[in-house]
Amino acid sequence: MTVKLFASLRNGRFAETQWGYVPGITVSRILEELHIDRRDVGILLVNFCHVQPDFQLQEGDTISIFPIIGGG
């Protein structure tokens, strides 16, 4: 699987990395392992489709994680 982080979520982490597939793994579990608070996440995409944190991943998926973006 490929995990991509965007904007402030890259700070102290990475922009993109390969992640070993584990059967039954969810997006939420990846967030936990990366120490990313769910409240800091604005958009979760798997293969360019919006998903919820409990989405179960498949081998070969691409996960894109975007922070909440504020503005005025």
C-alpha cells in the first residue's frame, strides 16, 4: 500500500511511503500508527475516493490523508 501525507501532516513524518499490507487493516489503524489525531484530519481518500476511518484497506490501495484546512 502507498500512504501519502499532505501539508502539515508531513511535519516530522514523510510525504509518501510504502506500507506493508496486513489483512483487515483500516485507515483508522494507520492514523493510530502514525500518531495522527483523527480530529486533525480533514479528508481521507483511498484510491481517490472519500472514505471513513473504519474503511478496510486492500493490498495495493493508495491512502491520501489531508489535514483540516482553515482560512478566512
